[in-house]
Amino acid sequence: MNISVRYQSRGGNTKTVAELIAKTAGVAAEVYDAPVAEPIDVLFIGGGVYAWDIDKGLKAWLRTLTPDKVKTIAPFSTAGGFDGAKRIAKIAKASGVDVLEQLPVKVMLRSHAAIAKSGSLMLKDSEEAAIATFARCVLEINKRNPA
Ligand SMILES: Cc1cc2nc3c(=O)[nH]c(=O)nc-3n(C[C@H](O)[C@H](O)[C@H](O)COP(=O)(O)O)c2cc1C
């Protein structure tokens, strides 16, 4: 199974979350637009929210995805309140890519990231545990529903 963890991060908060997901998945986190060398089975893709939307570059990249490049997407986001993960999901779905949304644990750090200055995200143990659970759930769901 080819797993990829990618992020868009201006200040480092989303990168921190991506690195925790990557650690659980046993891969390295990469910037979102790193080349896709081979088809991805599970793509964890996250971004921050800036002025009520996700990053323009990330949006453009999401629009280049196709089902033959990426089988399933698990979106995540860090933001003050706006649901960036939902935005990522909507764009990916419009490209025909399967999106895992109905998860028992969602990574959406609202109040915490709103208070923290970008780049100074300090996660509580419970938040770190929730992120790891999110990653494990995504991988487990994918294992039970192979292509
Ligand atoms: C310039 C700027 C604009 C932001 N606008 C919003 C916003 O409209 N809605 C929101 O929920 N969060 C907003 N935020 C909070 C960021 O989404 C949050 O700090 C996020 O963790 C940033 O991710 P990053 O550190 O990975 O870049 C904003 C942050 C910055 C720096």
C-alpha cells in the first residue's frame, strides 16, 4: 500500500500535525506539491486556513488529482474555526477522487490553533493521541476496503 502524507503550511502548525500523522503511518511528511512518482493508495492531505479559505496553491494542486493518481484522500486541517478539511474534501471529490470523511476521529484543531500564533502549535497529549488515532483509523479502513 502506497501511503503519502502531504501538507501545505505557512507557519508550521499543519506541518506539525502532518509529521505526527506521518510518524503513525511510518512514512515521511512531504510538502503537498512534491512529485507523485507512483499511484497513491491513501493520501493524507492537510492545510491551514487563511482569510476564510485554504491556500490557493493547494487548491490548484488538488484540482490536478485524478482517481488513477490517488485512490483515497483523508483530509485534515488546522484553523481558527473554518473547516479547511471540508474544503479539501469538496475539491478532491469534484475531481472524482474518493474521500474518507466519516471518521470516528477528525483532525480539526480549532480553538487551539486560533490561540496559538502560527508556528507555535503546542499540542496536548490528548490531541497528539487523537491525531495518531485518526491516522490509524484511516489506514485500517483502507485495509478493510482494498481497491
Ligand atoms: C493571515 C492568517 C489568516 C487566517 N485566517 C483564518 C481564517 O479565516 N479562518 C480560520 O479559521 N483561521 C484562520 N487563520 C488561522 C490559521 O488557519 C491557523 O493558525 C493555522 O494553524 C495555520 O496553519 P499553518 O501554521 O500550517 O500555516 C489565519 C491565520 C493567518 C496567519
